[in-house]
Amino acid sequence: MSEPDRPRSREDYERGLPDHHDPTAGFAGARPARSALTLRLVLAGFGLVFCLLAGLGWLAVEDLPTWPGVVLLVLAAVAAVDLVIIVRRKARGEPG
């Protein structure tokens, strides 16, 4: 980007950032892509709840191997980190 590095304002995000995450922005007259943060927030929330409950449920059964439950708990941790990132981006004023 040719703009100087400065903190972005809420208005900058409302207008949309030029070519942000979209290498084909403006190609053949297309508008730049916009992030679907709300959809990502819902999916990360669902993934967190599902993986956490499924992982704990899996580990509660004694006759099952442990590794699938651990994998589900790791995925729950990844979803939790994703939720934090999404909430910070939305609080900053990014559209979506």
C-alpha cells in the first residue's frame, strides 16, 4: 500500500481497506472483498462449544483411546484463540 503507516480509524474500516486480503480487488471492475467476521464469529463459537463438549465427553468414557479427545480439546483451544482475534478486530471497527 502506498499510504503512510498510521493507526487506522473506524472510518477507514467502514470505507474498506484497499486490496485488504484480496489480491484480485478491482480486477475487471470487481469491488474489493470484505471479511465476514460475524459469520466467522458464529462458526468459531460453535466449534469451541462442540469441540469442548465432545472432547470432555470422549475423555469421560474409559474404554476409548485418549488421543481423539485430546485432539478435540486442542481444536477447542484454537477456536478460543480465533474468537479473541475476531472480537478484537470487530472492536477495532472492521466491517463484517
